[in-house]
Amino acid sequence: MDLIGGFIEKAKRLKKRIVFPEGMDERIQRTAERLSREGIAKPVLLGKKKDVLSAVEQRRIDLSGVEIIEPLDSPEMPRLVSLYCANRKGVKTGVAERLLKKDIIFGGMMLTAGMVDVMIAGAASTTASVIQASALTVGYKPGISTPSSFFIMVLPDGRILFYADCAVNIDPDFKQLAEIGVTTANSFAKIMGQQPKVAFLSFSSKGSATHPLVEKVQKAVCAAKEMAEGTVMLDGEFQVDTALVEAVAKKKLKEPSSVAGQANVLIFPDLNSGNIAYKLTQYLAGAGAFGPVLQGFAKPVSDLSRGAKVEDIVGISAITSCLT
Amino acid sequence: MERAEVESRVKKVTAEVLGVEESVITSESRFVEDLGAESVQSLELVAAFEDEFDIEMEEDAALKVKTVGKAVDFIQKHLENK
């Protein structure tokens, strides 16, 4: 079974409730139809009920088993408004009411209140607005200050690597880089059910070069080790061949490392390197790239690229269900 | 509404939402660089202005407004069209 097929089977067992704030988007409606029909998840669409129903009728989409919620009409609105005010100190009720009228904020608050398990948005809005809405509603995991993202890279030989952060943080400082490493390790463990081995990448292997850019990665490794308190196997700074190839690791490193030569999570020093690397792997090595999956939020939220197809959104729904 | 009144209410709301002293806010103050607004707060700031003046603003256009003075202009335009 392929990777996504595996996630779909796992998601079927978990049967998570997923809120889609962009309920008017045709791809979202078709995704909801499939998730519900195949029992992959329980989708909830947000939007004006009348408009959604007439759109699906025209498009011949069957949403019979799918819940549609109109935020402005929802009896839950007052409860979610007061929950918002309680979580974001100093925000007036009138301001919260205006924010909750936005479907994506309402969806985020449904997630915060435990009415759903996952939120997926971004088919019609930017990554930045999905991140902002998620930060205001679900907030970050304890100890996390920076939302980030990862890609699941599936190589032609079947090997699976996680790459981070290839989509969100442009130039993370060493603390942010440490957070990205630890968060991606946790995501890997949750999704793959295996031990993550996290390599922090650079153009230097354990001090073979001296430069402020190398120093940033070295400081990130120290900070990440402190954050993880020995629970995660992580190491660096490594050149990518040292991280992936045992023979190179043996040659280049003076001291043994539990990660070098066998890394399955690659942490890139900035968005230049991360974004370039994932696309190189995708196009030159013929790897499958799934993501970006957002991480660092207190509850699972996923962004979609605006060009995402129904197939992609079903896959992301299954992957994100596995993150709960 | 007089411009002066709009300006004074914009400053009051900005101070409340961003948690800064009203006295440090001038027309030239930039929300992010000078007043320390984080990107997540900008959504709340827009909603707070809408609530204060009882108007609806187009979100993408509102989020492009960078300074307090420009926010006053932007809101005044909405008040005139109300």
C-alpha cells in the first residue's frame, strides 16, 4: 500500500471530525463528499447553508452525511465568543463577535472548544491568514512560539524523510530552529510511529567550517537538546551527506553520532535551503512531496496550497487526522 | 465625524489592543515597526476599529494600512460612505 493509502486506512480507524471553513469551495465540497462516503473522517463545512446546499446541488455533490454549520446562525456562537475573550485577555466581546463572524476564526474556535479534532483551510486563503487565524484561536503548543511546517518526502526506493521548514519561516533564529527540530521530531513520531533521528543541516560537519551561519545551527542543536531533555535523538551540525550516508559519516566525524548516516528528519537552516532542497528532491530524485503540513499549534491545523486538488486535500485530511 | 475625533478614538483603540501608552502614538506611528504589533494582532486591531466605529472594512485592504494616520484616513472614508 502506498504511503497516503496507509494514512487513509489509519484515519478510517480514527474517524476524526474535521472542520473546513471554506465550505463554498468546490474542491472542499468534493473532499467532504469523499471523506464522508468512504468513512475516512467526519467533515463539517462552514458557510451560508442555503448557498452551500444550492452549490452542491448544481455541482451534483452528495453531502447527505455531512454537517453544514452557518456560524452567524449557530447556537454555539455566544459560548465560542466568551471562550475567545477568556483565551485572549483584554479583547472586548464586540471585537470577538466580529472576529467570530469570519468562518476561519469560527472554525478555529470550534477546534479550541473541542467540537472538532482538526481544522483544514487554505483552499481559498493564504498560508499567512491560516496561520494568523490559528494563532489567535487554538494558539501554540506549550513551549512553542513559532508555527512551522514539514514535508513528507517519499523517495522512489520507498524511504521516507521529513523535511522542515520548507514553507513558513524565512530566516529562523537559533531558538526557532531548535523548536522546528523538536516539533518535527514529534510530528514524525506521531505520524510514522517510528523513532525520529533529527539532523540539523549546514555546510559544515561538527565544526569543519567556521562561520556565523554555522554557529547558528550549532546553537540550535544545543537549544534543541535542552528542549527535548534527552527524549529525542537529534544532532548536528551536519552536511547533508554526513546526515544521510553512513560511510560519509564515518569518514567525516571524529566522534560517533546516533543520528549521522541514518537521519530521517532533516532540519534546514533557512527557507532558501529548505525550499530548494524539497523541490530538488521532488523533481530530480522523483520523490513524492506531501505538505506543507503545519505544526506547532496546540491542535492539528493544516494549510492547503491554493492549487490543491481533491486528491491532495483527502491526503492532507488523512495525514492531519493522524496528528491528533 | 471630525477628523480629530476619529484620530483620538483610533489612538485609544490602538493603545488598548496593542497594550502601548496612548501618549506615544502619533499619526506617523507604524503599527508593526513602531508600536510592536504582531501579525496576529492586526486581525484583532481591524475588528476593534470596526467595533469602535460600527463599520465593516474589507479585510485585505485594511491589513495593508501601515500607519495610524493612514488608518484614520481609511476609517474616515468608511464613515463618510456609511
